[in-house]
Amino acid sequence: MNHDASPQEEPAEHLRFWAYLDELAQVTESDEVELVGRVLGDPDRTMAQSAVVRHLDRRAADLGPEPAYDSWAEKMTRATTGFPFLTRRLHEWSLFRAVISGRQWSPESLLGSSDWLQLKTADASDHTALTILAEHGRTRRIRNTARSNLGRRRGRY
């Protein structure tokens, strides 16, 4: 993006993207589902999904204990129906939170997840997940990150 460009030179979808991010950052809980739906109604579906996934990532990372997260994730899953990438991202956030909080999860779910989730999990995870990803992670980067973090954990004990 050319940061020296005047607003008239900035493509309309870029301006809408930044405006959506600003609105999503300030939205109240009671208006969140409606705003996500409005953003996803934008004619530029790729741009709209990019704005919403940033919002989902920010909110999922910031939400506290599971009851609050679970309720929010359920509402956002309904709001993103028809957008498989966003629905998957929400599912993967739930899996990530299960792994790092010690709740029940399956190795198959982790190994079937996206590179994004595997790398995120390899960066901040428990011993079991690190061991699984060090051996079976989808990419060399995921396996190396998991091995490195597993080695660091072993060094602390």
C-alpha cells in the first residue's frame, strides 16, 4: 500500500477494509453479530473475509475463560455461516484453546488442522502437542518450531 497516496488514490476496497477494521475494533458485544454480517455482505468477499478474520483472531485471543469464549464462538459461527474459511478459523481457535488449557482434544484434529493452527500450537503449547507436531507437523517449519520449543521445555526441567 502506498502510504503517501491521497485518499482519492487509495482503492475503494482498501478504504473499506480499514474502515471495517476500525468499526470491528470498537463494536459492542450486542452489535457484533450484526456488524460482522454487514461486513461479510460487502461485494468484495475476499476483502470482507480478511477484515473479519483479523477481528476473529483479535477477539479469540483476547477473550477470557471458556464460558465467555464458547458463547462468543457460537454466535460468530452462526454469523459466518456460508464462509468456510471463517468457520474453520473459529473451529481452530476452539481447538487451540483446548490444547493450551488442558481440555480434551484429539491428535487427529490437530494434525488435520491448517498450517496456521499447527504453527500457532507449536509456538505455545503443551508437551503432548509439541511432541506430535515435532514428529508429524505438516511443514518443516512447524516440525522445527515444535522441536525447538520441546527442547526449551526439556531444558527448563
